[in-house]
Amino acid sequence: MFHRVFDEPAVVGSAFEISGAEAKHAISVKRMRVGEAIQVTDGAGVRVRGAVDAINGNKLVVRVSESVHEPAPALQLTLVQALAKGDRDELAIQAATELGVFEVTPWQADRSISRWIGLKEDKGVERWQTIVSEAAKQSLRSWVPVVTAPIESSGLQALIDSFDLVLVLDPTATSGIASTEIPKSGRVALIVGPEGGISEDELKQAEQFGAVRVHLGEPILRTSTAGVAAISAILTLSGQWS
């Protein structure tokens, strides 16, 4: 899957060019040749299928065989991922994108060791957006998740108020995720803490603001895998995988 912004709808039988980094990847890395099938998306639901019609230097010409606009998913899932040390948070958002999350929000939790301060915040958001964009391409998704501005714990109420349902992963919760009624449509958020866990103050605040605390059974999962497990459960319980 390759990305391109379409100023006008791609018409069957017409041709368009792919240039820049996308073309370089197709030609130099993927080694695409004339006649090969190719898919292109604008990241907002447009999926164009076609074939490589020509390779002109560092540009790729695609002949359109099909162009569709796929609607956004009825259940739009946002992963609120706490910043974590190393690449654990990056592994989490990459896998979550492959599973189908619609949006990603970086969270600088009380116990986050990693900190985005000043210019590091912009660079962090940019890097996360690159990660989810590449993961979306790999998964052949026509909708690329958007990485929002990061929040701190002081912004939990505003975040929770903007969703129909917010789940907080908490190993000490009295209810498991399977006992939660997950809607088939609407905006749902999943909050995943850092390697040190979500602080008691944050848990109390989230619950006070209307979030639901849930656990994933007895095993204590890492921040890089907890979200993946929970998202899988959410998609199953909501009927997305039926």
C-alpha cells in the first residue's frame, strides 16, 4: 500500500504519478516493475487499485482499475498509550494500528519514565505518526490512524468526556474486560499505563470522570502487549471479528 493525496477522484482507466519518498520506496525497495498490481490510499478511506503503467526515473505511473471510498469504521477505537522507556510504547502503537485502531493519543502519565518536553513533544508526535502510518500501509488499511497531541493526567477529564466509553486497564480492577458491554459503534477509548502502572490518583480520577476500570485476567502484561490484548478483546466483544 502506498500513500498519495488525490486532488481529484481517481477515475477508472486514468493514470496518475507517485513521486518522492513513496516512489523511491516502490522502485528501490519494493523493486516494483511495469504491470505489477499496486494499491494506493489517501489515508482517509480512498483505496485505489491499479497496475504500474510506467517507471519514469524516480516517478511511478499507475493506471487505475478500481477506485472506492471505504467508510470509516462504525466503532472508532482510540488507544491512549502512556509514554514508556525504550521502544515499548512504539511497539504498542504499531501493533494496535495493525489491529485497526482509529486514533492514538500519547499520554505522559505520572509514572512515565520517558518525557516529551519542549521540541521533543513535536518530534515524538511526528515519530509516532510515522510508525502508525507505516503500520497502516503494511496492513493495507485505507484509514491511517491520527496521532493526536499528547495529554498529561490533568487532561484526563476532557479526554474521557469526548468518548462514549473509556476503558482503563487496571490489574486491580474487580471486573474483567469480558464483563463489559462494548458497543458496536461509537467512540471508544482504551487507556494503557506505563511500565510502572497507573497511579492510584489517576485511577481514581479516571473512574470519577466516568471511565471503567477493567483487568485482563491474572497475568500482568507489559505496556507493549497489554493494549494489544485488550484491543483484541474489544474487537471480539463488539462483534468486529465475528
